[in-house]
Amino acid sequence: AQSVAQPEDQVNVAEGNPLTVKCTYSVSGNPYLFWYVQYPNRGLQFLLKYITGDNLVKGSYGFEAEFNKSQTSFHLKKPSALVSDSALYFCAVRDIKQTGANNLFFGTGTRLTVIP
Amino acid sequence: NAGVTQTPKFRVLKTGQSMTLLCAQDMNHEYMYWYRQDPGMGLRLIHYSVGEGTTAKGEVPDGYNVSRLKKQNFLLGLESAAPSQTSVYFCASSSGGLGTEAFFGQGTRLTVV
């Protein structure tokens, strides 16, 4: 069965410093991986995705993520954090070999706080 | 550009009462989903639909029913609400391709007392 793990409930980073939010996955086939962000009292917003090709994926608001097949990871990164990046971040996976392959399975979320 | 709209945004129910949450999307998407979000547990899939007239169970379907009579609408029903169903409910839709992202509504905060 597919699963996603976000090992850190909380990440704190100083404004201007690089940030990393970690995600590891487990699937039986090739994964389709996604990152979403949730601001307070809002729905989830799509940030970026990995389908195939280049392991470094660029997305919205200056975020990027690196797909690492050997480590089964898909960490979210940004070179310079902004206070406005403070939010809840979710990693999600589709396992194309599973029945109901179109369903997204989410991690438990990581709360990012950027300190001014 | 409404996207995905959920109604209502907030609701308080008494144990045993019933209610229906409405989700509407204007993107002509085939796939629609209902998730619940609970602290420390992320989002869990309740039910989903791969097209008009179809529904299927997700990870946590017990106590919920759904209907997709029209392509643009996906209804989530609670027949007899329980305190364990206190949660934030999110509807989402996608075009159906495996590589496509899902679009989410703003959520419904439900409290069952």
C-alpha cells in the first residue's frame, strides 16, 4: 500500500535562511508526488509535482523539490524563507499501480514557522 | 473563477442529527473527493467519485454516504452524526489524469456535540 511520511511536525527557520520540509514515500510502482500548502482557515493549494523527468522540480512562490528515488524522498526546499511562507505543508502521493490510482494519499503535515 | 465551493462553511450538529455537505466545481472535472482533516492525522479520504453517477469508498467511509447525481456536484451525507465526526471536511476535484493536481475547496468545519 502507498504511504507518505513527514517526519517533522514542526520546522522553524529564520527569515532569509534556506528551508527544507522533509517527505518520504512508499509505493509499489513509480510515484506521482505532490506538495500542497495550507494557510490558516483555507483549503489546500497546489505547490508543485513530480511526474517524471528532471529530479529537481520548481513550483509556485519560489519553492522547489528534489525527487530522490534511492532514498524514496521528495523534500521541499526554498533558498530564502519569507515570513509569509509560514503555513502547514502537506506531501502527497499517487501510486499508479494501485486500484483507485487517481486517489491522493497525504502525509500528516509539517507546520513551518518563519521567524522574523 | 469559483473553482471548488463548499457549503456550508461552519456547522454545529447534535449527536444523532443528519446533514448534507455540498461541493460544487465549475472546472468540468471528472474526479471528485471528500477528505476529512484531523490534527496530527493529515487528510484522509472518505469517498470519491470518478464520474457522474459513480461513487467509491476511501480510507474512512463508515458513517458517511455520498452521491454524484450531476457532474459538477458531490454531496457528503451524515445520517446520524457522532462526536467522532467532528472534523474539517474538504472537497476536491481533478481532471482525472494521474499526473494532475487536485483543487480544494475552503473546507467545512463541523462540530458534533
